[in-house]
Amino acid sequence: MREELFWDRDPANVSPEVEIERAINFGGFDFIQQVQDRHGMERFTDVLMNSRNLSRKAVNYWCIVLGLDRAKARTFNMETVWSPFR
């Protein structure tokens, strides 16, 4: 586990969902591979498609890589609260 990604939590008590979210948003390919090996591809895909805490860029990238429909991802079905560009 990359402890620098969990500076705000006790690394011993990080849920699998939070670990996967941080890996998707901030982890490198090596950490992504570790997370996929540890938690399984089905759980990784479930978090990718259902989490509210993921960036659109990250979800878009992983949907392309995994051949998933990004329109079904929760990230793309949420109303944007704030947008820096109008």
C-alpha cells in the first residue's frame, strides 16, 4: 500500500473501496496492479462504475482501457456542483 495516498487515514483501517478509489485517482500503474491483484478485477470495476469520489478523467481513462461504457459510470451521471469554466 502506498501510505502517502492515505495521509488522512490510518493505513491499517482503510477499506478496500477507499484503497481502490485512491489508486484510480492518484496511483501509478504499479499500485493499480497491486490493488487489482489484492481485491480482484470485479471489485475494481464495481468501484470504478459506482463511486462518487472519482475524477472524470480517471474514470474515462479506465473505461477506455477496460472497454466499459463510461456513460454508465456514476461519475458521469452526477450533476456537477462546481465548474471552473463557463
